[in-house]
Amino acid sequence: MPTQLFLTRFLNAHFAASVTALLRAVHVQPAHPHAPITNAFAMELLVFVLLLAYFAIVRLTLDVEKPAAAQHLAEMTHEFVTEQGESIIGHGHRRFTSYLTALGLFILLCNLLGLIPGLESPTANPVVPLGFALVTFLYYHYHGVRVNGAGYIKQFLGPVWWLAPLMFVIEVISHLARVLSLTVRLYANMFAGDLVTLAFFSIVPIGVPLLFLGLHLGVAIVQAYVFFLLASIYLSMAVTHDH
């Protein structure tokens, strides 16, 4: 039986049977039928609920004359994402604002959970960054086809027609490598941050670990921004008309 956080134990105690039945219905056999919900999934679910609550609070407290703190934060976030989108993607960037905002906030909160005692960063589990990477991969290719139609294939063929078959293979490998790059970068940094913090808390429980908590905070913010930035760049490259 894997080690379970408090929230994970709670979810498995109440929903294990239903989740196991659902997994078996789609021909997936959980490794632990009595505890199919993992810590990573429980943490992602927590982040999902927190974001829903945040967006609900922002919506319910909207006020032009006396904006609340949540509204100020939402406006700052929207302004940041809009400015980044305009500078990186350019024309038509507003279409992608909602996705990039949700992606950035979700990854940031996932990264920051590791700072809270009794919780852990789900991004320290390779499956979670892989999910972010795959969704981003599908998202930017979808919009590349939507904007350019059949002409999107030109991005994979290069400028010289007789090198097109070779360039196509290279470009496909390059795009698949983006998934690996996004996954490993986020996973490795968050796993290392969690491991270092835990190690120093075990050795010196007072004082010194606070430095590593600060380092973990910085890594969490930087890695969320790097993922957000790369997603924006890939979108920009996919939707441009100049292939």
C-alpha cells in the first residue's frame, strides 16, 4: 500500500470503490484497488477546487467602484497574461488568454503545494507534468490547423522541396521532443526541490530549512512561468502564417 496523505486517505475511504469500478469499466486495473486515488491526483483535485473557489469569489465580488482583493489579483493576472500573449503571440492572442491563464495558475498552485506541511507538489510526479505537456501539445497543434488549414503542414516541410521528406521526420521528432522537454524540466526541478527541502528538514529541523523553502518558492514560480512561456512560444509558432 503506498504512503497516503490525509486528503488521499479521505478520498480513498469514501470513493475507492467507485473509482476502482470506473477504472475497470475502461479496462484499467489499478495497482491498489482499495486505494486507487494517488497523492498526485488528490493534490490536483485540491488545486482544481481552490481555483474554482477563487474564480467564483472573483465573479461574485466584481465591483467597478470598490474592487476586492480577489478582483485586484485577477486583474493583475489577466494583465500579465495579456501582455505576455501580445508580445509573444501577437495578433489574435486574446483567444488563448483563458487557456494560458488556467495553465499557468494550475501549475503554479501545484508547485506551491509542496511548501505546505502535510501536502506535496503533484508536479513532482512525472505523470502530472506529462499531462500538462500533452494537453499543450494537442492544443497548439489544433490551433495551428485551425488557423492555417492544410497549409499548416508547410511548417514541417522546410523551405527546400527536395529536403521535405527529411525535414518532415526531423520536425515531427522535434515536436515530440517538446513534450519530453516540458515534462522533464518541470518534473525534475520540482522533484529535486521537494527532495532537498525534505532532506534538510530531516537533518536540521529549525532555521536552515527556511532557506530551502525560499528556494523552493522561487523554483516553483520560475518553473510555472517557464512552462507558461514555452506554451506561448509554441502557440505563436503554430498560428503564424509565415511558414
